[in-house]
Amino acid sequence: MDSIRSSQTTKAIQRISESVFVGLCHKVGTSQLVAMRRDVVDIRDMVMNQEKTCKYQRVTMTSGSYREGFRLQGSDMDFMLWTNDQRVIWELSQSQYYNTNRQSLILCDCYDSPPGFTLLYLLSPSVYIEIQGACVRMNNRYYVSSSKYRQIHLSALSPLFIPHGPCATLTTGVLEIDNAYCFVCDFWPPSASSWIDRCHSWPQPHVVDDIVKNGCHFVAIGHKPGNHEDHEWRISFSKAEHKLVYAMNHCQFLTYGLLKLFLTEIINNGVGDADKLLCSYHMKTTVFWVIQKNTIPQWCPQNLLECFWVCFKLILKWVYEGVCPNFFIPGNNIFRSKIHGVKQHQLFIRLSELYGKGLAFLLHSPSIRSYIIDVLYNPRNSICTDDHTLFSEVEFDRYLFNEVLNNRLSSVAELDKKICIRYLHTIEQMIGSPLLTKYQVLKLQTITAFVLQSTAFILHMQTYIPENKLRYRADKISCHMLKLAARFGCFTHMLYLAMYYYKTFSYMEVLSITEMIIFKSLHPSVLGSNVNTEMYTEALRGQSWSTKMRQALLGDIELENKIHYIGELIPEQQSALQNDRSYLKVPAFILLFMLQILCYTHVDTTRAQRALKCLQTLVHYDQGILTNLKDRDISWQILGICQQLTGNYQAALYSYLQSLRQEPTNKIRTATEMRIQRVRQWIPVIKL
């Protein structure tokens, strides 16, 4: 009888595991979605960094959970930045691999530092002011001080950046961006050599070789209880870690995702930042150790909760002992500086209480509770764990297009004509590579469109041509680039060409483009929020993603704030720049009606009023069908601008006040307040 009950309990747990697996695929992502996200980020970083051929340009690497393939709410975007002409070595003999006339070398001094940390000794003078200013003299040597290095970089950034560990952190809405200015080393740390010997079953030898040959980084933070906290640097294995996460199978990745949800929704729920002892890095370290120890015979959907439970017990053991060994350097206890004494005891008591409840404590997780309850109430329902069937074609395409369009080049703010040409040359070299995945090809196309659009407007901004004939030729080149860009993006991106026509006073061409976009948007297969799934599938079945995007995607318009597209929005771009917002995100139809109003004002005032009425209806009544509700600040702002241009100052004031009440997504408050002040000069103050 006991064996029968045990068998029934095991089967019930397996069914709940399968249901939770499906839930995590919806919450965290299917294997296809996760692979797509990683490919898109990888190719973006590759393009951005291959373009950086100049000696002093800084390489940027996306790291953390975003690079790993997570898109959970509240996840940070982490970036590591370094210069290629500064290299760290572990011993002097390694200097033979560098041209010291072109690269400055820094030597590790680990003699008096705990495992995982080191001092950095400057072997030769540096041309970088931040390194010169960060040097401290110890034992007749110059060392780069981590605390000074952090402070110098932080002081050079906007006041909106705040220190956060080794990073400078900027909070934009619900998103945190962490920039870690660091140094790179091409050699694997000697203190991590034991890790190579441990890799018998996982990861595979080719992954180990790839990780080792890529070396490590050094981030600017010291060991708190140590003797040189202000000057030490921590060895970072960020690049190795995302390669290890890539090497996980999908069940292992979802177990990692479940641990992250367990951390945020149960352990740290309602806990202040200062009292959050466990972090996502501890969860990742746990999964690494459990996989490598090979204590779980099979990582599969039926065993997902068992996998989670093994990881949870390991965390409980570590908290009890006060020791969490770094995966690469076990002698580095990553609990040492934070989890000890009374706090350690309190955390252990809390985790023990959860342990006593068994897996039932997962019912406290809002993300997966319903998937557990469904099985308990419907134990006979079949569960399909083939994650390729969980999303329809329309749903997957929507995720894909959102990812490739929103994953921007972070260095675009510094674009000039020469940089644009280098980007295009880089893309040309990469586009035919047989190593690119289908997702990366699509991302390269959107990057190409983005660079072409930017180049066209930069040429107009930065090129002064007094002769009409030469000006005509330059405009023709810019128009050709914008038409070419429209072939790679979605159909609403024809609005970039329309803005250029408006900039060059070609009003009829603008109106022709806007009418064409309106006509195309009426087709029920257009991929908006009210897309007809059957018609979308029927119309575009078998078509490439490039064709689908060009014919059916209703995409927003992103205006780089250092590039002037139309004069009427320059104050908004300047306001956003002051608040470290690099671009304005404008719903396509808001911009479309704005362009119609601006052009009809010159050719047909009656139609201008009709277009204004359409814009007003859209802003007042649209519920996210044609416009993104998160961008209502710029939508109300543009309505106010158009009302002000047509002489309706009272309505314009109302719209500007409404813009102030929206979520400040685009950071245009300064421009809004300036416009309110100007409008009030024309009308009495209205109390609303």
C-alpha cells in the first residue's frame, strides 16, 4: 500500500513539474525564444564592437541575465566596458604576446589578496586620464585603485547615475542599466585552474576550451574585510558564465529561472534592498554546482521540481555553513561579506521554515501558482511539454520583431559620417557569413536600416552645400538610403523618409507616404494588437521574417536625440537628452498624423483640421490598439504641439498638462513645462 501511495505521489509531482515547465516557458521563454534572444544580443554586440577600430574606443559587452536570455520584469541590463589597448597579465612572461608600443600592460599582484581578488600594478604609463588619476603609490609601485577608478568614471557621467557595487547605475522607469568599467585579460586566472580539472561531465570540452581562451575581466570593487578594499579588483567571469548558461539544456535553464522567481517572489518579497541577502548570482552559482556534480540523473520536464528541490537544499546547506563557493575559484566565499552572524541565522531560520513546508511554498509564487493549482484540480488533463507548440506563429513573430527592433546600438549617440561608413562596412563583411543564424540575419537587416536612416539625416545635418546642384545630389543620396532602409524595416518605417521629405519641403511626397501607410494598415493581417490571426497566417504563411516585417508589422518610430529629424520636436529631444534618454519613442500613427497636419497647413488648411481631429481622437480614445500606452507622454505632447500650431492654445494647454500626468517614459517634462509657459502667455490661466 505504501509503495502504491509513493508511486501515486511521484506521478502527481511529475505532472505538476510538467505543468510548471509549461508555465515557465510562458514566463521565462521557450527554448526557441531564448535562443533567439541570445542570438540577437550576440550579433548586436559583435557589430558594435567590430566597428570600434579606433585605439581609444571603448568595447561594450552585454552581460548578466539579459545576455543569458531572460526578459523577466525587473531584470537589469548589465554592460561591461573596457579599452582594448589596456591589457592585464598574470606574469611578466606574458608580456611577449603584446606590442608594448601600442598596448599598456597591467600586472596582477595577488600576493596579499584573498582568492578571487587582486591588486593591479601599472607596468607602463597610461595615456588615459582616468587611469592616471586612479593610481596610488604602494611599495614604490603605482597601482590602479578600484575605488578611485569607479569614482572618476561616475563623476564623468550624468548625475542620474549612482554607484552600485562596481557599477554606475541609471534607473529609467522600471529598468536599471548597470555599466561596469573594467579591464580585460586574455589569460585564464591561475587560481581558477582547478575548475578546468573539474569539468569531466559538464560543460563539454569545446565549451571549456572556448571559455579558457577568452580569459577574464577585472571589475572595480575590492574585498570588504580585506586589507586593500579600496584598491583591490575582483576577478569577473561574466563572459565564462554566459557561455555556461548557453551550455545548459532548457530544463536546466528553466530551473535557473524558477530559482530567480523563487528569489524575487518569495524570499525577497516585501524585503528592503538593504536586507536582501541572497541575489540572482547565488542562484546561478547553485545551478552551476548542481549540474557539474551530476547529482540529478536526468534534467527533463517531469523532474523539474526535483531539480529545483536539489538546488534549494544546496542553498540551505550553504546558508547554514555560511559558505557559498565561487564556481571558478571555490576558495572565494561569496557569502563572506554579507551573510554571516545574526543575518545568516535569520536567513537560515526563514529558509528552514520554507523547507518544512515542502514544495507547497511555491504556491506563494504568483508566476507559477496557477499552473500548480490547475493540476491539483484537473489531475487527468493532458500536458504537452513540447515547447515548440506553446506559441502560435503570430505570437512568436511578435516576440521576434519586438526583440530585433528594440535591441539598439548603444553607441549610436556618437554617430557621425565616418562611424556610419564603418558600421556599413562591418555589416557588409558579416551579412554573407554562413555562421549567422536566421535570427542574426534579421537583426543585421534592422541594424542596416537603422544605420542608413541615421546616416541620411546626419549627412543633412553635418553637410553644408551652398550650391543647389550639389545639394540636390546630396538629398537624392539621402532619399535613396532611406528608401533602401524601408526595405529592411517594417512598413511604418517609411515615416523616416516622410520626415526627410518634410525637412526638405517636399510636402506632397510626405502626404503620399502617409496615405500609403494608412491604406496598408487597414489590412486585417497587420501585426497590431488586434491582428486577425487566421488572416495573418494565411497571407504570410511560408514568407521570410524579413517579408513579414516589411508587409505586416506596425512598428513605432525611434528618434535619436542627437539627430534632428523635424524642427517641431527638437525641444523634446533636448529635454530627453538632459535626462540621459538617448531616443524618443513615438507611436507611428501619432507621428503620421503630425506630419499630415504640418504639411496640410501649407497646402490645405481644411484637411489640416481633419487630420488634427483624427490625431485628437487617437490620443483621447485609443486603448493600445494603434499606440503604446507607455508612450502617452509623447502622444499628448505632439497633440498639444499640433493644436498650438493651428492656433488652438486652450486645447494645447490641456494636452500639455495631460502629458505631464503620464508616465514619463520619454523624459520630456522640461520641454512640456517650457511649452506650457509659452502657451499661457497667449491665454488666461485655466484651472483644470
